[in-house]
Amino acid sequence: MLWLLQIPPMILVPLWVTGVVGLSVGGLFLFRKAVSHSRLENNNAVSGSVFQLGGVLYAVLVGFVVVVVWEQFSDAEDASGLEAAAVADLLRDSESLPAESRPAVEASLINYTRFVIDEEFPRMDRGEYVPEQSDELHDVWLAYLAVEPQTRNQIAFFDHAIVRLNDLGAARKMRVSSSEAHVPGELWVLLIGGGGVMMAFTFLFGTRDVLVHSLAVGLTAALLAFVLYLIFALEHPYVGALSVHPTAFEHVLQFWATE
């Protein structure tokens, strides 16, 4: 289903909303043919009470899921920002390393950043697997292992660089793991099934004005469709238009190019 997020939102959202609204309004017309409006009018009070109770329960479920997926999306943004910040700090502190080791360290960091931008983010955008370890990050470690600090200043900066290098690895793991986060299938069953039940409740209100009833059902269905699309889009923080982009890493390269 991830291929759906590759479709531009200006195309996907109208199609999705139109489909849900059309299905709901079509179901309403079929229901009204099967059940007379006069019978429904006699039970409007009961239908209204049950609809309110069901609406509250479904709203709690939807609110919970929206908060969860938004937190996952925020964690993905934070992971990318922390990873890029670690690269930026390592590039800045590389100025204090011995002159003979500096070019190799800087080259490995730049190569890693470009690999993340050009290779890993496009792969995550396609929903492909990205390993927690990479050869490019291993090359950064090898470059630092070859460093032999001599002065106190170099030793102090080298020790700090190793700490930031560990931070880089931890942030990378967080970014990769956040790209694999998703809403469990059982929860999607509740969301879609509960949405279907809520739309069925809207059929139970008896009114002689078919146009007004259809409009009410259509607006409710449109709202439900927008909410489900939002959850689906936020569920995959690195896929589609509404996703985390490698902007922080691009800023690192731009800043380093001006140095």
C-alpha cells in the first residue's frame, strides 16, 4: 500500500475522499430503499443516543492513533536532525585533529552525508529496507581509528569526537528504526471497521429530505476519509509528500562548502 503515498496528494486525497463519500452515499440510498423513512423516524431518539455514544468511543480511538503516529513522525524528524547535527559537530571539530589525519576524516564524513542524502533517503521514500550499519559509517570509524593525537588539545577534541561518533551511530539507528514504525494491522481493522459502523449509524436517522440526509452522510464520510488519510500518511514518516526530508543533511553540506 505504500505505493499510494507516491501519488501526489493533490490527486490521491480527492480520489480517496470521493471514493469514501460515494460508497457512503450509495450505501445510504440502498438502505433507504430497504427500510422506510417512517420507521426510522419513530426511532430517531434511540438512534441519536446510540450514535453519540459510538461517536465518542470512535473519537477516542482516532485521537489516540493520531497522537501515536504524530509522535512517531516527530521522533523521525528528531532522529534525522540529531544525526545531521552529529555530522556537523564532527566536521567542525576535525579542524583540531592532526593535519595528516584531517583530510581522511573529513572525506569520510562528507561521503557518509552524501550517501544518506543520495541513497538512503530515496530508498526509505520507496519503503525499502535500510540497514542500521553501513559501509560508509564504518569508513568514518576507520578514519578515526587512524588518528594519532599528540597534544593535549588534540587529545581532548579527539575524545569528544569519539563521543559524538557514538551519538551519530545511535541517531542513525533511531532514524532507521523510526522508518520501520507502523500502525498494527489490528488497529487498522478497528479504525476502518469502526468508521464503517459510524457511517452505518448515520443511515438510521429518519428524514423525508433525501438531499439533506445525503449531504449529512457525505460530509461525515469526507471528514472520516481525511482523518484516515492523515493517519496513513503520518504512519510512514519517510514516504510520500508528507515526510521527513534530508534537509538537515543538505544544510551540513552547504555550510561545509562555504567554509
